Amino acid sequence: MSHRTIPSTLTGSLPRPGKLVRLMFAVADDIPVDPSALNAAIDDGHHRSGQETK
């Protein structure tokens, strides 16, 4: 599985929806995750990040 990143200089300040947090912990623990669900959660995080900075 390829991993996508969220480009940022201050990653600690980015919003992290609960679903994204759970999926990223699963990836870190080598638990198989649905790639489309992970991509959707990352896209949601990007969307929320853009909304909160406006």
C-alpha cells in the first residue's frame, strides 16, 4: 500500500478526524486497512484543514 502524506510544516496543528487517527494507528501497527477508506479519511482531513484556515 502506498502512503499519502499531508504536506505541512506544523503537522501537530492539523485537524485529525477520529476516523483518520484510528486508520493511521492501524497502519502503524501493520493492521490491514481498506486503502479507499484511508484515502477518503485523508481527503476529509485535507478538506477540513482548508475549511478551518479560512
